[in-house]
Amino acid sequence: MYFEARVSNSNGVLVPIGYMGAQISLYKVSGGALCSSTTMTYNSYQNYDWLRYADAQCGHGIYYYARGSTAAYNGTLYAYYYTAATPALYFP
């Protein structure tokens, strides 16, 4: 399955390199164990948003969900946020 996490700037100003990050994690519904995760990647060029893609699964015949996390630099430190989790997904 294919997943995407996005962090964006809504004020119309280009964001400097390295100020935005995104990551995706997959968890098993049964027990909530982490079963796959990407690394946090940061914007490598000035842009209004940054995407992290993942083509991942947790194995066959199980339910799992995905959740993204994002990072935003404010000039002093990074603030980290979690996206809403997806509904339970089944991979046959």
C-alpha cells in the first residue's frame, strides 16, 4: 500500500531548506506494535510543502494503520506533530 505524509506552509512564503520534515509509521492494530517506519526526511530545497512517501506493509493477513509525523523548525528548535491515524487497513 502507498502512504503519504505532508507538512506545509500556508502563509505563501518559501520555507528554507531543512525547516520541514515528514515521516510515516505503520502499526499493527492488534497490540499496536510498530511494524514499519520511514526515517524523518527534511526539505532539501526551498518550497511551500514537503512530502514523505512510503510503499509499505506489515505482512499478509493482518490489520494495521498508518500515522504520519511532521517536524517544523521555528528558528530555534523543531516542533513535532502527529497526523491523524488512518482507519484500520487490511492487507490480504
